[in-house]
Amino acid sequence: MLAPVPRPTDPFAVRCSRALISPRSRLALLALVLLTAGTLVVLYEPQRLLASGWPRTDGAGAGAVLLFGLAYGLCTAAFVPRPVLNLAAGALFGSAYGLTAAVAGTVLGAGISFTLGRVLGQDALRPLLKGRWLRAADGQLSRHGFRSMLAIRLFPGVPFAAANYCAAVSRMGYVPFLLATAIGTVPNTAAYVVAGAQAGEPGSPAFLFSAGFIVVSGLAAAVVAWRKRHALRRPRVPATADAT
């Protein structure tokens, strides 16, 4: 008795499975996820809930701080501005607990964005890095990931989400990215958190110092960005070997 001949694999099913896991399909999924997240933020404004709908809990326990940090991370991954959340963290929890929740939420949100960009967007976007600025940024992040991301986090000129997805498309590792984010975001995050905690006393030294630090760091970031922009625009003069 002859053994049954196995059916050949359906070529249509194979083509469908390949299309679903192709780089372009994953990039389209990433765009859909980000568009949905942005739409939900516009419709429901979760930053208002965290800023005003949360009961004030100075000296709160670890549970409330952890819950706020989780909500903070999800909100930053959905493009909610971090300064608003940092001010809310300070107003709700005070300086120490607020800074803990804000930094933890920042690292969580950065990790979510980095994972989405790395899994869904890297394969499709890396072939598109052809411009001089794009190649320079990719090379800097890939070769000097930790110090480059640390500098980006220290200066508030680069949008948080843009830095996350640029790092994800590069060849930077998870550990340097998350460690640089955790360290580099502390100064500016602390300034906003303290300002939020002292918002009821705008004349206090802590509030004035925090506000001044925010202004000075913003101006410093603008100066650095302006200088880098002109350095990149300056044409490179190739070395010549003329010995005339």
C-alpha cells in the first residue's frame, strides 16, 4: 500500500506570511501604532488626568509612585510632553518621590519606544539613511552610543521621541541607551519636578533656581544646536597633494 503523498505548502499562504513579516509591513504597523497613540492622546488628554485628576499625595508610598511611573512611561511613549508630566510629578508627590517616579517613567517610556522602533522600524529605515546628516547621526549613535545619548538627554533641544526612534534605528545597544537615558535626564527632570513641587511658592529659592536652570539649559541647547548646524553645513575641503 502506497503511503499518502504530503500536500505541497500553499504558495499563497507562504507569500502572505512573508508579506506580514516584511520590513515594510512592520514599518506600517509601527506607523499605525504611533498614529493610534497620538490620536488617543489628543482625544483623552491623559496628561490632564495625571496633573489634576490624581489626588495630591506628598510622601506617598511606593505603590502610588510605581503606578504614576507606569502611567508616565505609557504617556511618554504616546508623545505626551515630558515637562508637563514632570511638573505634575512634583506637584503630586513632592521633589524626592516625584523625581523617582519621573525618572522611572522616563526610562520605561524610552524603553517602549526603543523596542517598537528596533523591532518594527529598523530593517525598513536603515536603507533610507542616505543623507549626510542622517549618516552622521547614525554613525555617532552606533559607534559612541552611551556618550552620544547622554549628551542628547542632558540638553533639552532634541525631542524625546525623536531621540528614542533615532537610537532604535541605529545599532546602539539597549544597555547604553537605557543607562544614558536614566543618567542624562536627571538634571532637567529634577528642575521641572522641583518647580512643580514649589509651584505654590513661586518666590522660593528652590523654584527660582529650578526655573533659572530650565532657561539656561534651554539656551545652552539652542547654542549647541546652532553651532552643530553650521558645522554640518560647512563644506569639507579635501586635502590636496599639490606640491607646487
